[in-house]
Amino acid sequence: MTDSAWAYLSGGAADELTLRENRDAFDRLRLQNRVLADLKGGGTKLNLFGLQLDYPIVLAPVAYHRLAHPQGELASVLGASAIKVPMVVSTQASIGLEDIAQAAQTPLWFQLYLQAERSHTLSLVRRAEAAGYRAIVLTLDAPVNGVRNREQRASFQLPPGIDAPNLRDIPSPSLPPARAGESALFGKGVLDTAPTWDDLAWLRASTRLPLIVKGITSPLDALQAIEHGADGIVVSNHGGRVLDGQPATIDALPAVTAAVAGRVPLLLDGGIRRGTDILKALALGATAVLIGRPYVYGLAAAGPVGVVHVVHMLRTELEIAMALTGCKTLADITPSVLWQRG
């Protein structure tokens, strides 16, 4: 792909501290092997929001797959269907949500950004419902874009012919350039339509689909989300692409797990690169994980086959890690698989 596209898909916000920390935090966690466990009849099946899944991996929403492959999300969903992994389709997909659904033979969830007008948000939800999507994944942590210096240095712009078809009929808010001495955001009306908890409650009342909120790292926000109708939570810092300097999601997970106390499923994204990372996330309270960059890299390298290969590697590595830590099923994965010093 082009250097510009690579900067968009692989980069993070500002100094990319959070981007790196998402990965480094997993590396700091060590595993405790166990021996002579009875592993007969084991497996990785689970029920998640009414879906019977073979393993706890979901493809995260990533915008503009056509930056990585000419067929974009159509190639991604072909790979996802072949290996039976659910896929979350971005509002900013480079293929229309209906076209992706028509090509899918695997469960799809729709990732939603709340639009400035509720009627526009509701239109996206109704389209997703009509197309057969099985859940709404509402991203909460990006009311404005992060400062993405790597993209700026690469002069990133969408190439001709690539856009977000789902948003073609929805006006996009424009931010007037700030002159020296002026605020870039405040006092310009840009944040007047930023989502609030009332919008979450409204959305909950507007659809019967499971409503999963994404972008939570605070235990207090997790509790607020449940109070306002969330059926699930994705512990996420947007892959380090919005607010730099946040903790890694795997470091934020234990406190959210304790606060939620099993009331809704928790998912986690950010930094997953190995099956052992999935094991660590499940040990600290996640029900499943989302992967983003890994499958998009597979898409760029080998199209649908690349997506299949990446997911297959992660699933295989998870099963091996479970066997070597004495875990027959996902229910057996507890904090005891993590090595404790002393």
C-alpha cells in the first residue's frame, strides 16, 4: 500500500505513547504454566449476545478497507465468512453496509458514530437492522479526532474513488481553521452536538438490537453505560488513535471488570497480536477480544486468505496457550493463569 495509507492504518495519536503501551503492557504480563491437567472434551465455544461462536475473536471496526485491498470490506467479509468469525462493520467503511451484508455468511455487527442530527443516526440504525446486522457497536471515545501527527507528516488524504458510502447523504460538520490566538474547538459550536449520556439512552430506546458501547476505560463510565442501557462494553482506547497518554486497555481492564461484576459481557481491543494475549485478556475479565490492525494487515498482504490466516493463527495460539496453562474451556481461564511474583 502507499506510505500515506500505511500511516493512516498503522499510526496513532500524537507521540503514539498509547499505541505502543497497548502492546508493551501485554508483554509485561507473564503466564503460569500448569501440568497434568485433564483436557479431554475441551474447547473454546461461547455464547455472545445470542451468537454461538467457536472461539472468542471478533473483527473490530476499521475504516476504509479499500486502502488495504481493492475489494475492501467485501474481501474482509469473505475471509471472515470462511473462518466463521463475526465482523464489526465501520460507519466509515469504504463499501456500503448493505453490500457487505449481502456478501456475508457470518454474523455482522454495525459500528455506529452518533451523528449531529438524531434523524441521521436513526437512519443508519434502521439500515443496519434491515440489512440483518445482529448488534450495534456505538463508539463513544471520539467526539473529535485525535492529533495524528504521523498522518499529517504523510499528508494523508483519501485517494480518489475511496469514500464512506454510508455517510454520503449525511452532511459532515466542518471545522473552520483557527487563527493564531483563537481556540481550535471551543466557542465554534463544534462540541455543541457532541454525544452525551442522554443520547445513549435515546439510542437504547430506538432499537431492539443488542447495544454494545466501545471506548470505555473508566470504571465509572462503565457503570454509567450500563445504567443507560448498554448490553455490553468494549474496553478500548481506539487503538491509541484518539487521546495519547492513556493506559493500555489490558491495564484498564481489571478495574472495569471489578466495577461491572459480570452484569454485561466485556470485550477488549488494543494490542492483541498473539493467542497468549487473548488468554491474558480473558484471564482479567474479558469475554472475547476484537482484533483490528492484524486482520487488516492480513487483508493487505493476501486478501481474504490473509484475513483467514491471521484469525487461524490467533485461534491456534490461544488453544495451545490454554492447554499449556491447564485450561480445558474458556471458563477455566482465570487470573490464576497469570504468573505472580513471589
